[in-house]
Amino acid sequence: MNRKKIILNLFKKAYLIRTTEELIIKHYDNNEMKTPMHMSMGEEAIMAGVCTALGKNSQTFGTYRSHGLYLAVTEETDKFFAEMYGKVTGVLKGKSGSMHLLSPSDGLLGISAVVGSTIPLAVGAAFANIYLKKKQITTVFFGDGAVDEGVFWESLNIACSKGLPVLFVCEDNGYAVHTPLSARRGYKSLTNIVKQYSCSVFETDSTDAEQIYKLSLEAINSIQKKHRPAFLHLKYYRYLEHVGVHEDFHAGYRTKLEFMEWQKKDPVKLLRNKLKDVKVKDMDIIELEERINKQVEESLQKAKKAPFPDPSELLKNTFYEQTA
Amino acid sequence: MNKQLKLATKKISYRTAINQALHQEMERDNSIFTYGIDVADHKRIFGSTTGLLETFGPQRVFSTPLSEEALLGFGLGAAINGLRPINVHIRVDFLLLAINQLVNMVASYHYGSDGKLQVPLVIRAIIGKGWGQSYQHSKSLQSFFAHIPGLKVVMPTTPADAKGLLISAIRDNNPVVVLEHRMLYDVEDEVPIKPIPTPLGKGQILKIGTDITIIATSYSVVSAVQAAKVLEKQGVSVEVVDPRSIFPLDENLIIKSVEKTGHCIIADYDWTFCGFSAELATRIYEKLSHKLKSEVMRLGFAPTHCPSTRPLENEFYTDSIDLIRAVEKKLKLKEMDLSQETFYSYENQFRGPF
Ligand SMILES: Cc1ncc(C[n+]2csc(CCOP(=O)(O)OP(=O)(O)O)c2C)c(N)n1
């Protein structure tokens, strides 16, 4: 891929995530999207960068902060919005809401509302790929809070001891809900510890999706060359409250000033400027943005009009029913 | 001729039956692998995984780090991605470390994917008893597991079922918890040589009777059959029903038996409060309240923790004598003299340590 194409891809994903969430913010307080929203706003560079580097033939797992990942991987918004509205046309017919999206046909195999709980699944999925001689890499995204959980360390250890093709991506916003790293860590550096494992470690605090894309490619390369996992530590700033669609600077656990510093290097803004670097015409940028705005707006309208699932849906798929 | 009768069988132990099921199924389907703490060490989970490593190699048979939660999640990840994992726990108690994965993830994954992903995952967990196993090596927890929608739970008692239920569990595309009993590992009986699945959700009548029904699970089935034999000498005809599968449940078989005898004792191998025995009793009352000749009686673990020392442990469990006395009470019979009876216990062969 040439640079122009890469930047365009990155921008498309990042802009889609941002626009989708801006529309959610606009409509959420109408109380029709009844699902706890953990917004991705601020982490667009991570999802755009890593997922673009992964390409089509890869498998991913994520967390309840799901919008960025789902949109980066699928780039579809019809089923997405329908799911937010709890409609039968949704990703999972309204059964999952915002916190457990998935799309196996796009390689997105699972998202969970229980912190850390998809990490071991990625390791097992990677084991299956080796076993079945498939060349895929399995990526799992998780927050800095998930690293507090034993299951993260258990999973990292298993993946490293077996040399499995797993890309661990820690999206570090410095907080687990409202509790900062400083109050939760009895050690200095996470990456220094992970470096003790049989695992390649990469890190950046950049919000530049292109840089994250390049670093992800390096990580993917190292997995393929060294036949062992890689750990990608990426910092970002969560723009909104932990759960919900509003700002929460009034709460006092972090400052608006801090936010404004990060906003100067806003990932979507950075990408938009880069489009000019690679000589995409203003007209074309505007046209692309309008196309995405329209896609998202139409999806929301369709979702609002769609029916709720029939009560008969309730019990379906509790068990897989064998059809002999 | 009945097809069943033509089946070639061989007398083997419960442990060998499990081992045979694993060998035959892994031979049949390359996507099956088995793993867990100590699965591939020289003891091979009390011999149940013997020979698997040598036959199928270290990718399909391996010991793991002591990381129960991650390893169950690992199994789930492999299951939704094309494999059929069998995760082994040498004690049910240790599976508790993986409860988050079991309840929040494994049980709901098919539902949460709107049926797009399947979870053909087996969890084998062994219930301990005797030789001072005490309160952290003796839990059964079938009531707890079966409470969760999305999980199937089976408790094989006979060697044939140890093989047949495991085969069904492996072939099922849902997660199945197989609760084996350590004290049954040495029991020998006729087992089909071929891999014949015992269907999940089909109970069996281990002894036909007309006066009273005892519904028992796991090791309590052994106590119930022994009690029935002793009572037979007194002219009391006990029907022993082994549900085998806790969920799905063969409710029909149970209701029919109790309808026939009118009296019912439930000897579940678990605590009674909020337990499987309460579930069965409720279902029996719902269907048969006006046809019962006496109230349903429930026996199970004492409502406390299992002690190590033998005299107290004896009090903790329901044994054959408890069942005989319960039947006498129910049928208003005089207490028989049991002083000349020897109650064979598999535990007599068991010198521990584990
Ligand atoms: C096992 C578990 N414990 C607690 C919670 C409640 N909870 C939800 S999100 C969260 C913080 C997680 O922080 P982090 O992993 O950094 O992810 P972020 O929300 O910042 O993206 C907590 C404690 C949960 N969902 N799961």
C-alpha cells in the first residue's frame, strides 16, 4: 500500500468512529439507546492504526469500550446502530447492546463486559490457528485496568510459554474508571515486566495513527519472524466519562487542562492534516466526510424505525440445538 | 433381536472406560485435544489420560501452568475457533478458580453470538472422597453448575456411562461439565467396546422396584443400589433411578417411577439447600402432588463443610444405612437388624493419598 492509501484508510476508520460517536452523543439523551456506553472517543488512532495494520485476515477480541474496534473492523453502521437501539436488525438482534458486540465474519470473535475476560480467549484462538495450520494472528485489546487482573498475567504466560501468535494491545488511558495508575500499581513499569517474558514489546504515547500503524506492523512482523507473542503498549486520553456520553471534568479526578493538551494532538485532526500532506484534495476530503456523515445518519434513522425483536427470540440460542 | 444385546462388551474399570472414550474419540476427530494441570505427567489423572500423549503427541495432550481461569478461557477461544477442547480438573474444587470464564463467558457465548459461534467444550472435573480429602477436595457442585443456562452437566456412575456420557459430551456442540467420582474409578463392569454415546438427558433405572423410588446421583447411586439389595431381603422392592444427566434432565423417567411407587427419596450427592434435590422435589410435586403416598424426602451432604477425620466424614455423607433407615421410616417398617450386613465400600480399596 502506498502512503496515500494508508492515510486514507486510517482516516476513514478514525473519522467513522468519531462521527458515529458524535451522533450517539447527540441522540443518547433521548433515552432510546438504552445500553451502557463506554465511548471510544480519544482512542481512534489505536483502533484505526492497529486494525489497518492487521488487514482483513486477522482475528480480534476487545472490551466493552467496543465502538472503536467494531467500527474499525467492520466499517458498517446499520447493524451497529440497530444494536444500540435494541432492534432486531442489530448485530445480535438487540441481545448484546454496546458491551458485547462481535462479528465473526470480520474476524471479530468477541467483546466482553467483564474486564480482562477476552484475553485468554485470544490465546486459545491463536492456539487453534497454529493447530489448524492457519497463518492468522489473533489480537486482543484491553485497558490498563485489565492488567491488574490475574487472568492477564496467566494468559500472557501461556501465550509466551507456547510461543503463540498473539498481539496483546494495552490501550492505556491511565484510569480504571476513576482510579489512576498511581493508586493501583505496586511497580514502576509495565513494559519492563512484560519484557521479562518471551515476548516482543513495543510502546508509544503517540496519537498519530500512522505511527501506531507502523509500530503495529513491526509487532506483527516480530510475531511472524520470532514465533512468539508481541505486546503493544499504547497511551491515549479518554475524552468522555468512563461510562456515558458526557464530559466529567467537574468531578475533579482529572483536569480539563490535561484534556486540552491532548486535544492539540487529537488523532482525527492529525489524520485530516496528513491527508493534505499526501495531497488528497480538499474537495475529496469533504466528499469522503460527507459520505460517512450520510452513512451514519441513515443508519441511525433506519435503526430508529426498525422493529424490536419478537418475544420468541428470548430463549433462542441458549443452547446449540443439534440438527442431526 | 434387540440391538443393545448384540453389542460386544468387556469388563473394564471406570478409569479405563474414560480412557477408552478419550482414545477412541481423539482417534476419530483430530480437532479434539485435552489439557489441564498434570494431564500429561506420569500419573495421568489417575490413569484416565494414560497413553494419550504417546498416541496423539504433545500438541493434543499437554500439562499446563496453574492458571485455571485463563485455561478455561483458552479452551473457549479454541472452541469458537475450530477445535474441541477437553479441559481437565483433578478436583471440582479447583474449577472454582475458573468460574468467571465458566459462567460469564463459556455459558453465554453461543447466546451472546446470536448462535453464530458454537462452544464444543468439555470440562472433566473429579469429585474427591475419603482418605481425609476434607472440604477443599470433595465438592461436587452439580446444582451450582446446572443452575447456569447454557451449561450441560452430567454425573456418570457406571463404567459404561463414564464412557458413553463422555463421548456424548465430546460430540456435543455445547459446553458440558462432566463430574466424575474418584471413588468410582476402580469400579468394574461391562462396557461396550465400541464408542457408543450415552445420550445426554436420558436417565436410567438401575434397579426396577415397585414399593419406593430412590433417585440418586453420582456416588450416592452406589449407596442406593446397596441399600436396595439389603432391603430386598426384607421383601421391600426399591426402584433406583440414576438421572445421569443433571441438565438436560430426564424428567419423564423420574415422574413415571415416582408415579408408579408413590414414595420417593432423593439422595443427591450434593448439599440439599437450593440444590438439585430441591429441583427434583419441586418437579415431582408439580406433576404428582395428589398421587404421592408420602412426602418427598431429601438426603444429601450435611449442611456444613466436609471434615477430614473419618468418623465425622461418615456423618457428612449419606450412606446405604442412612438410606435403608429412610426407606423404613417412609414405609413405616420396623428397623431391620443390620449387624450381620457388610457394606462393601469401594473405599476399602482406596488407600489414598488423593
Ligand atoms: C472483572 C470486572 N471488575 C470490575 C468491573 C467494573 N469495571 C468496568 S470498566 C472498569 C475499569 C477498567 O479499566 P480499564 O481496563 O483501564 O479500561 P477502560 O475502561 O479504561 O477502557 C471496571 C473496574 C468489570 N466490568 N469487570
